[in-house]
Amino acid sequence: MASWLLIHLLIGAVGTWLARRYALRNELIDQPGERRSHVVATPRGGGIALVIALLVATLALAVRLPGQAPLLAAFGLGLALVAGVGLIDDHRPLSASLRLAVHAVAAAVLAYAVWHVLDAPWLALGAFVAALALTNVCNFMDGINGLAASQAALIAVALGWLAGAPGLWLGLALAAACLGFLPFNFPKARIFMGDVGSGALGYALAGLMVLAATVLGSRSAVVLMPLSAFLIDAGLTLLRRMLRREAWWTAHSQHAYQVWARRIGHTKVTIAYAMHTLAAVLALPVLLQTRMAFMLCTVAAWYMSGAFLWWWLQRAGSEPALNSPG
């Protein structure tokens, strides 16, 4: 296990370093703007290192576990599609509809494999929804230093633990690669992961979520716990923008984490979100030992409390800061 972690940690670190050099040479730079949370021009595209680490892990597992090869091949193909359209978008912006279409195809690839390999049509439908949703949720939530990578590392370990092999090895590979990427992105961002990385993270987490659900069966609701910070913030912000008839598919800075970061800074927000997710992860072993009704009520209560925090942060963020002249 130690060598597995070290290999993917190095892929994440060295790959990010090389990606930064490439981005600077080819002027792949994110400029500050009204709809962005950063104030300094920063290279993008470092997430390609995470994609490479995941593909290496997928190939290695397919060779080691030939019985899982068809499902792993579908996962790798879908991951490559999501990362590919993200990589192109990092070089030359694509339309939201085109990106969404490719994401849907990638989600369909995963769903098809789940249906035919696991013979689970309902789980296949869940796989399609999860892959399409999380691919875009992670893109929405990749807006401040360290947030997406730190969340992905925690979630990947949790879902991998729930799934067992091969999910555990995929989760550990993703977490290690994220740890290799993080020094370049947190606390000070020397490179962003870009669409190539954020979309791929979401797709990978969806794959781990599906693997965990196959093991957990009727207790699959617990997989929502480690994903709660991202799902609550992204989901409620998206819903509010849709109700306001805003162009919800365009870039903005209205997520709770963005509102909060403008008041207290990126580092504190990223750490706070990590603590929230860590608490959810640590609750998993306990929830798995409880009655079904108690488990479902706990998950629902966790999401309700998160929704209240989202509302409070949005309201607090709309008020003048204590040190502001207003």
C-alpha cells in the first residue's frame, strides 16, 4: 500500500509541476475578474496530473483484477472523455451545451457498464445521474485555493473504504494524487486544476460512489455523508439562481464558500469545509452499525443542518464586514 500511495503522490506532484511549466509557456492563465475569487493571474490546467494518476491506477487495477476489467475500462473511458473536453476548454473555451453533452456521454458509458456488468438497471440510472451531477458540481466548487483537492481527497478515502477493492485502491490513488497537487494550490495558488481536473474529480467520485453503493445495498444513503459540503453548497446555490431566473450555467461567485472567502480568506474556508467533511467521514462507521431508520434520519438531519449553515453564510456575507467603512 505504501508504494501505491507514493507512486500516485509523485505523479500528482511531478505532473502538477510540469503542467505549471506548460501553462506558463503557453499562456494558459486565469485572469482575476468580478466572477472569480482570486486576485492574481494564475496558470491553470494542473488537474491533468490527477487524471494521469487515475488512469495509471485504473490500468494497474484492470491488469491485477481481470474480473473487474470491463467496469474499470468503462470508468477509464468516461474519465478520459470528461478530462479531454476539460483540457480543450482550458485551452479554448467551449460552449456549456457542448461540455454538458460530452459529460452526458461519459455518464452513459459508466451507466451502461454498471447495467451490463453488474446487471443492476436501477443502479445504472443512479450512476448516470451521479456522474453527470458530480462532474459539474466539482467544477462549480473549484473556486478557491485548496477546496476541491482537499475535499476530493477526504471523499475518495471515505468512498473507497466503503467500496472495498477495487474502489479502495482507486480512492487511495486519487487521494494521494490530490495531496501531491495541493502544495501547488494551497495555501497560495501557484496553479489551478482547471476544467480538466475539476470535472475528472467529480466523475471519479461518482464512480467510487457507485462502487460503494453496490457493496452497501439498502444502506447506500450513507455515501451522501462525505459529499454533503459540495452537494449542499452547489445544489442550493444552483436552485436559488434558477428561481431568480439567472443564467445558472454561467460563471459566478455566489456559492457560500465564495461569499465566506471574501470575508475571512481562502485558507480558513478551505479548512472549515475540510473539518465539516471529516466529521461526516468519521460518522460513517457508527452509522453503518445503527438501525436503518436512525441512519436515514441522521443523514437527513446532517443535510438540514448544512442547509441552515448555507443560508446563514449567504445572509452573513451580504452584510458589511466589520472592518469595512460601510
